[in-house]
Amino acid sequence: MEIPYEYELSFLSTALNDMTEIVSSYVMLGSRQGAVRIKNKMTKAAEQIQLFPYSGVKLPDSKLAKLGFRMVIVEKYLMIYKVLEVEKKIVFYRVLDGKRDYPTLMNRLYNDEL
């Protein structure tokens, strides 16, 4: 039985590129199983957010949190998204390694929005 989702999922090209790079890095390291596993986990996390949009935590960066950015953590990766309530849409902006300086990366890419 298919679940009727209230929110549409959307991935910006930056998020799709991030995910492709992450999966490719597993393949390049010789772990096809790891690539499939991380891809499946990210897909499942996005589907969970689609069901429960506000279950992800607000970003610790106050500027980004005020703008409604949230994240869900999948292994060592941060899937950064926003809930667009009026449009009933969840938009994933980036998928980044948790060790990276995500506030700087987000500010650089979305300075006009921030």
C-alpha cells in the first residue's frame, strides 16, 4: 500500500551532486556494498522527512536556523533541508560530511537567501 505523502520531495542540484559524489567515493574505494548501503540510508532518511518534516533538527548555526534550515544525520553526513509549508514541499539543499564547515558552504551558496 502506497503512503499518500502530504509534502513533495525536491533535491537541488547541489544536493544531488553531493549524494552522487558520496556514493561514487564508496565505489572508488572498492566498496560497492557501502555505496548501496549509504544510498539506501539517504533515501530512507528523505522518505522519513517526507512523512515527518519537522523531525530533523534545526541547524546549530543561528542564522541558518532562523531561516528554517534543518538537518537529518545519516552516518557522518548532514542532509540539510527546508520545509516550505505554503508549497507543501521539502527541499534538500546539501548533503555534507559532518566534518565540513557547513555554515560557510551554505552562506557562500545561498548568500542572497541568507
